Amino acid sequence: MYKKAIASENRHTSLQAIMQKNIAYALKEDIGSGDITAALIPAYQKATAHLISREQAFISGIPWFNAIFKLLDPKINITWLIKEGDMIEKNQTLCVLTGFTRSILSAERCALNFLQFMSGITTRCRYFSQRISHTQVKLLDTRKTLPGLRSEQKYAVRQGGCYNHRFGLYDAFLIKENHIQACGGLRQAIEKANNKRKNQEIVVEVESLQELKEALNYRTTRILLDNFRIIDLCQAVLMTSKQALLEVSGNIDIHNLVEVAETGVDFISLGSLTKNCQAIDFSLQIIKK
């Protein structure tokens, strides 16, 4: 599913196009009719600035950072000392910017917002993925993202070594309890999905071992186990016996992540990968000559 989500994202609107749209909106939102404080500085004045990290993290969002400065002023030069996805240390200089002082200051906040936000997600994902690197489990994000910034968040998830679940409601069927009730039963829901699908994957959510057994009877190829206890997850793996891929969600955090992964399931989906992240602290400093 995660591969299809990436393909779906790229098919409908390219990541580059989404990035350009979002950074243009961010600059318009922030600058509005003009940066009145930057206007205090002579228009001809130039400066050199250093981007410095204030904590250890994994960097993500460099293309957005660059694009914001280039959109506002194509003459700004940015020299990176690290690359996308690298681990960075506290007080490390990450890049050097040179150009007109007004432009650097006007673009600073928007550029940092994307960088700190996306680096926070990547850092969290890298930490989670490293905890279960001894297993075959893939960690998936969810649709619990900020409106308008889903592409950025899912990009940051991938940079952190995790994977994308479906990008939206259009690229996979996820049949939950309410869908089953509204369709008149699990069999009816699966049949309707099979009749309507256009290469989309069909995933069925179950909340008990009995529901899992029923889903397997309908030859469901991917089943989402919602809020299962560890003992029941182990039993589910035995019951399934590779008949279907198993995904787990609900009440999973860093404290029980390894235990869940070691049950032998295929995927763990975590809304917290995108909605519970702490932004990374960066500072952009004008260097005195």
C-alpha cells in the first residue's frame, strides 16, 4: 500500500508542484504587502548568514528551504555543508547563505518553518524505525496530517525510514466497522469494493479474532488489526499463516512498539509519526563582518 500511496501522490500532483504551491502561499501569508521591518535596511546591503542547529536531529526539508529563498530572491546563494537525511549535531553549521540582507531576513521564517517541521517528523520516524530494525515490520504513517501539508509530512516520513499508508481516500479501500454496517455486512462490503476497484488495494479492519476469521474466509489479502492485545496479535499471526498481510494500529507507542513488532505482523500504522512531533530548533544568524 505504501508504494501505491507514493505513486498516487506523484500521479495526481507532483511533489515539486505541491512544494511550489505551498511555499508561494507561505511567503504570501507571511510577507503580505511587504516586510516593513526589513525595509529599515538599505536595499543594496548584502550579508552572509549561517544556519545553525540547536539540537541533535535528522535533517529534512532542504528542497523547501532552498525553494523559498530562490522564489523570493533568485540571487541568494546557499551552500549546504550536509545533505538531506543526515544526522546533525547541536550547534553545527548546516549551510551558508549570501545575498541581499532584506531577502534573507524576509524569507527566514518561512524557510525555517518548513525545515524544523519536516526535520521533527523525520527525526521521530528515524528513532521509531531504528527501534524495530531487527524485525521485518514496516512502520506506516496515516492520514492524520495537517491540512494542506500532507505531501510534506509524508515526504518527511519517508526520509525517516518509514513508509506511507494510502495518501488519501481515493487510492485504497479501507473497510472499517461503519462501512461494514452501512453496506450490510463484511461480505457485502468486500464484494462491492471488488466490483468498484481499479487496481486499488482492499484492506479490512477487524477488532477481534472472530472478525479476523471471518475476513480470512472471504480471502481478504490485507487485514488491519485494531487495538489487539499482544496475546491476540500472536494468535492472529498463527491463524493467518501468511494467508494475508497483517497491519496493526491503535494504542501503540514507543513503549510497546518493539513488543508489537516482534509478534510477526507485517505493518504497524502510527498516527503519532505525523501528529505528535516536536519541531527541531534551528537558528539563522547574520554574520558580522
